[in-house]
Amino acid sequence: MKVLKFGGTSVGSVASIKTVLNILEKEVANGKNPVAVLSAMSGVTNLLAAMAEKAATGQTFTADLAELERKHFDVIKALMDVQAQNPVFTKLKIYFNELEDLLQGIFSLRELTAQTRDLVLSYGERCSTFMISKIAAQQFQNSVFVNAADLIKTDSSFGHAKVDMALTEMLVRNYYYENTDKLLFVTGFISSNEDGRITTLGRGGSDYTAAIIGSALNCSEIQIWTDVNGMMTADPRMVKKAFSLPELSYTEAMELSFFGARVIYPPTMIPAFLKKIPIRILNTFDVDFEGTYIKHDCAASNLPIKGISSINDVSIINLEGSGMVGKAGFSGRLFSMLAREQISVILITQSSSEHSITFAIPPADAVKAQHLIEQEFELELAAKKLDQPQIEPNLSILAIVGENMKQTPGISGKLFHALGRNGINVRAIAQGSSEYNISVIISKNDMAKALNAVHDSFFELLNKTLHVFVAGTGNISTTLFKQLGEHAAFLEKNNGIQIKVVGVVNTRKMVFNSDGLSLDNWKETLEASHQEASLDGFVAEMKQMNLPNCVFADNTASPKPIEYYDAIFKSNISIVTCNKIGNSASYEQYKTFKDSARKHGVDFYYETNVGAGLPIVRTLKDLMMSGDRVIKIEAILSGTISFIFNNFKGDATFHDTVKIAQEKGYTEPDPRDDLRGTDFMRKMLILARDAGYVLEPGDVNIESMLPKACLDAGTVDEFYQELNNENQFFADMSAKAEAEGKALRYIGKLENGQVSITLQMVGEDHPFYTLSGSDNIISFTTERYKERPLVVKGPGAGAEVTAAGVFADIVNVGA
Ligand code: ADP
Ligand code: ASP
Ligand code: MG
């Protein structure tokens, strides 16, 4: 025999009630009659609680009463034959009249006791269960409505009554054995005390009703039918990537539900555990789902933890003072007093010096608890042996749960790493002595971000989501978005990384979407956005959205975004940039960025600052990290100038060659940044700094290849005019090199801490002679690579390779 419990949503609509009846039909067809335990229709318990509250504060509740009536009557009209409807309407009408009288009483007295509140709430389960038993009677003649208040006996702790198991088991068994041929529809949640007054088992208590009855009857299985696919790794409304667990132990289920996974009510596990009765959580809205088994002999699991749960709103109280040190019984006195006053303590941490105790409680009880402590410890407070108790509101608890935690080292490290990296401050930590649970208290604002970040880090079999904010919508970003779109599926499959572009800003507009902007029409979306561009606003929103695993990609060539880098690191957001301006300004700024990223545990990647997508920065970093020392770096790092000299031949003028380079996207917006050597200087400077040298931009010796008139020209157009006047100068230079059988090369060098960039004519024997197109070449002479330098060569400019480099850096943040 099985007990089947159907939750609020399962009995909340015409369609779902039909499914419930189908489920019961299958069970009945299998032989033994199941016992059905039903909740109130979804939303009804909350509505009743609100009505009672309104009555007690002198507000009208008639509209709510009408709503309640309509909700039930609509179901009856839809699911019952017309002739059968009247008696059911009549009985429900009686219930509603009683309820109205009761509320009227509360209204007159302006008083709502826990006892009266339980009575009000009980109408939810009584109405739904009576109604459904009558709907079912059309199909199963032996249907019977059972008010569980007659069977489940409790003490008088209204609101969360304790069950008298022995008496209850006897009553349940007697009733059941007198009605074995019947199909019982039992109200969940409600019970009664020894005087016969209605009590309730606590919010969510219908699950518990099912377990109490199942245990009394030694049933073969307790089924909890709800609206999700069983117990999931986290609340699916908060964590989109949560997945269903096939099975867990009673302890695991209890810990998860105690810390907020309300899919099952924690006490439910106790009677089931004692009798080793399996509980199965099933989905009324997906009847093919196999269910989550909560049982005694779970198969070994390879998941380090089973799930993450959370309690959204708690307050903590801190108690500090010398009066607690070595005082046996202090915490005993504190917690027994709170228990006596029915304040449930969710979590406790105590420092090993016994100097302070921190505990978490529901916010509604905080002020009461504070006053109680002030009374109880009046003397200690007066003698200053105890500081005034402090309440900290607006906090949440996040707990990771799993029996495997015990055997697996590094679990807490992983938890704190995920939280720390995302800038989530931990207020207090508690580990259950069973080691099945580690709980942390964090700010309520950080809850969604924390859950997702922790979920990503523990369930890495799943995809990790990177949230990317992009500045700039020029060539690089456009190409990057195209590449991201094309490689999304591959990345997800092979690297387990999902990249969502969640914000874009250019000089005019900005747009955000925490679910990820569509990369097919991002341009239109940005155009249509009503938000004016503002970097202040953009950075503030990045912070405000508070998403996990965030990256800011600066794809501009502007000094503006750089002003925000430090603030961005402080918000625990990684930065990927192809913008060289930041790293090549003052050394102090370069160092600040590095330090700030390190301090906040985030990444700062700028591979594309040097040689676009070529692995130059990374190679140097690897050499340095492995203890090598740079002796000399020689490089052609201006893809632009390479392109220009390689194409400046035959009839082409220098002016036209530069123009073509610009049109092909090989130059900076102002080509003089390349030709003047500024861009090259920046790259050499960054490399020299990465190689460990403290250098300022002025320390680099640059030989400019441009005549003065070109350098002095105002706008880019004026520069081109001047360049046109200088064609002869460049033609002569080229002719000279050609006559000697040499090639013109603009070469950067770092040696003995000195950086220089000079225009040279190199012969066929020089390794840089054969460089073609816009290629870059760099040779590292180091302690390890002394005889033959380590050479990296390849395309070092262009939107495709630069965007690919940015892409690789973003993926590296996720690695
Ligand atoms: P019922 O009315 O059927 O008793 P509840 O609303 O009490 O249903 O519980 C089901 C809800 O529990 C789900 O809709 C889901 O939002 C929430 N929930 C919280 N944590 C979890 C979790 N870890 N797994 C599944 N559901 C969860
Ligand atoms: N109806 C009750 C509640 O909403 C009990 C339950 O659904 O389990 O808390
Ligand atoms: Mg529930």
C-alpha cells in the first residue's frame, strides 16, 4: 500500500486535478487502494493567513473570501456533473460561512492568537480535500473524505504542533482497518490537540501528514507529488542549471530541506527513516519523470555534494563579551530560553575562544529575541561582561549538503573560492558536526549570485556560464560577437563553458540583458535601446546586476574605460582587454591593475595588447613563472608597419600604401599611432614590464620614421595630405634599401633594461628579412633559450585574429 500526497499546485487547477485522478486511477488498477493526502489549493493557505491578518488589523476581507469561494466553485463547475454539484456547494458554503464568522470574531476583537490562526488555515485543506473527494466519487464510488484532525493528535504548540506518535498511530490504524475497502482522501497539514482543538503541523506540513500516515500503516512507499522534477541540486527558480537528483539519503534530504529546499518538509523524513520507508518525489506536471528516491541504501554517488539550498531571509544576533569565556552553561541558558519562547534558531556559530556567539533566526523573531536576551542577561550586561546584543538584518543562509563531503577534502575550499572570487562576503560559517553540511551566512543581495556561482563550481560536469560586458562596438567587438555566435555550441560541448553577452556599451547607447543578448541582432537591440551611453552607468549596472563569473571586455582604443578598471576589479569582475592604453601609461597604473586583480581574486588578461592573437604575453608569463630570465627580446610588433613595408614596392606610393592598410583595418584609427611608433612603443613597454622592468613610456627610445610635417598635422585627413607631399622621401628610402638587397624593418629591442625602436635595413641573413604580410615576429633570448632564441611568428594584426585573442582570454577566465 502506498500513500500519495498531492501538493498545492497539484490540486490547484482543473487540469492538474484531472491528472491527480488519473494517477490515483493507475494505483487503484494495480490492486491495493492508496491513501491520498491533499494540500489546500495553491495560494489558499497564504490567502487565509492574509485574511486573518487583515481581520486582526481591522481591514476588510470580503473580497478575499469571494475569491476563495470562486476558486473552489470554478473547479466544481468544471469537474462535476450538474446533479452532483449542489450538495458539494452546500457543504463548502457551510465552511465559508464558518470561516466568515470566525474572521468577523477576529475583526471585532482585533486579536489573532496562534490557536485561532490554525483554525482559519485549516479551512484550506478541508475545502480542497472535501471537494476533491466528491469529484473523485464520480469515478471511484468508495471515495471517502477524512479530516486528519480526527486522527493526528498533537500537543498544543499551535502553528507547529508536536505529534503524539503512539496515539496517532493507533487512531490511524484503527480507522484504516475499518475502511480497507475505501479510497481515503485525507486532509494534509491539520491535526488536533487533546481538547480536540485544531492544530497545524507547520507550513508545508502536508508532506509530514503523508509520512505520519504512511509510517502508521507501514506502507511500501510515500509519494510526494509536486510541481518540479523531484529534489534538485538547487531551487530551479533561482538556479536555471539545477538538475534532478535520482536519489538521496534521509539525512541529505533533511539537511537540504531544513536549509530551504521546501520541495519537502523536513520532519517528513523522520517517520520514514525510522521505518525505512522510501519516499519518492514525483511531478504531477511531468508524470514520466522517474522521481527522486529518498531512501536507506543509496548507491554511491560521485557528486561531491548533493545540493545547495538557501534560506532567503534571516537575521543574526551577535553576542560578545568576556562574561562568556569559560562560563559553563552560558549557551545552554541562552538557547533554552529561546526554545522556551518558541524562537527557532536556524544556525549557531561560536568562536573557539568562546568570546562570541552568533546565531541566525527568522527576522520576525529578531527584536523579541533581543529583548529576551536583555532580560535574561541583565546582570551581565550591567556589569559590562556582555556587550549589547546586536541584530544584523537582511542576510541569507546558503548551505551545501551531501554525505560525500565527509570523505572529500577541499570541499570548503571550493565553496569559499567560488564565493570569494565573486566578491561575496561571508558573515558566519557553520559546519554540521555530521559534516553533511556547510552553511554560510551572506548578504541577501548576493543570494542569487552566490547560488549560481557555487552551483557552477561544484557541478562542473555542467556548463559554467560566463557573463560578459563589452565596451566598444567597432571591428573587434563585431567580429568577436560573430565568433562567439559561431563557436557557442562547440565551446559548450568541449569546454563546458557558456558565454552570455549581458551588456554592451558604445559611445552612444548601452543595453543590458541578464539572460544574454542575442548575438544575431545585437546591433538592432543596441540601437533600439532607450539607455544613453554612460560608462558610469554601465559600470554601476554591472555591479548592480551582481551576476556570477563576470568579465568586462574592453574592446575600445579609448582611455575612458581604463579609468574604471580599478573599480571593476573591486567589484570582483575580471577584465579582458585589447586596449593597450591602460598597461602602457604610467608604471604605477600598470602595477595597480595587476595588484588589484590579484587582491580581488579575478583575472586580468591582455594577450591582444601585443601581437593580436599570437601567444606572446602568455609565453613570456610562462617563462617568467617557471623561473626563466629574459636576456633580450627582439621583435617586429607592428603588423601595420610590416604590412606597409611589405606592400610598399613597385609603383605604389607610400601614401596609398598607408591608406590601404587603414582600409584593411590594420592601423589604429589614427595611422600615426602606428607610424610614429607609439603603438609599437606601447607593446614593447608592456613586454618589458611583464619581463620585470620598471619602465615609463619616456624611457623608450623611438626613432620615428615620419617627417615632422606629418607628425605635426592636425586631423587624420590633414596628415594624409602631408604624407602625400612626402612620397619622394619614402621612395628614396625604399630605393636605397633595394639597391643594397635589403629590406626595411622597424625593429624593437629590449636589452639590459633598455628599450629602443629603430628603422633598420636588414639583409637576407637576418631572421626578420623574410617576414611577410602583416606578420609579427618576436624572439626571446633567455637563460634557457640562449643558444637558439624562442621565436613566435604569425599574423599580428587584423580584426579576426584580435577578436580571436580576446575570445581566448575570455574563455581563459572560465578555465
Ligand atoms: P507543493 O505545493 O507541491 O508542496 P512546494 O511549493 O511546497 O510544493 O515545493 C515545491 C517547490 O520547491 C518547487 O516549485 C521549487 O520552487 C521549490 N524548491 C526549492 N528548492 C528546491 C530543490 N532543491 N529542488 C526542487 N524544488 C525546490
Ligand atoms: N497548505 C499548507 C501550506 O501551504 C500545507 C502544505 O501545503 O503542505 O503550508
Ligand atoms: Mg510543500
